[in-house]
Amino acid sequence: MFDGRDPIYLQIANGIKNDVLSGTLKEDEQVMSTNQYAAFYQINPATAAKGFAQLVDEGVLYKKRGIGMFVSPDARARLRGQRRERFFADVVDPMLAEARMLGVDVAEIVAHLQGGGR
């Protein structure tokens, strides 16, 4: 699971975010404890805790003292909004800039997309 160039704690946080976005983890659903996560993936518990702490700081997870960590009620909507903004900034805007340089107008791009990219 952890084979990217990013630190493992970031890969943990991003994996949980993806699970929330995909609906694998639902709002108010309990997630594995950091110790369970560390044991399952055979990583240092401090590394798992750092990833979980980041998610708490970002509002993706919340703690119930003595019970565990849960997915925040608005986590999916918040993550979806963030990813949409990043999608437009990282993918759509550069594509439109390139299209303008090539003389491709937006209508042609839309027609291409609606045709399934053919």
C-alpha cells in the first residue's frame, strides 16, 4: 500500500480521504484505531498517529474520547469541494491554456468530451 514517494503518514491520510470520497467510509463511521492501523499495515504506530492527527486537524476525522476516531459529518462534501478546486486548477485551467495556444475553442473541447474522448 505504501509505495509512493510521499511520507507514509501522508499516504495514510490520502488513503483515508480517498475512502471517504468514494463512500467506503461513511460520515460518522468509526475508523480503525491508530494501533489497529499500524498492526494491520505493519508500520510504526507513531506514523499512523501522525496521519490521523493531520486528518483531525483538517476536519476529516473527529475524536470521541475513550471511543475512537470517526469520519466527520461534512468530510465528504468538504473533500469533494477541495478536490474539485484542485482539479480545475491542476487539470482544466492548464488544458484550456494549451487549447487556446493551439487554437482549439471550448466548443470543440466540449464536443470531444461528450463524444467520449474519441
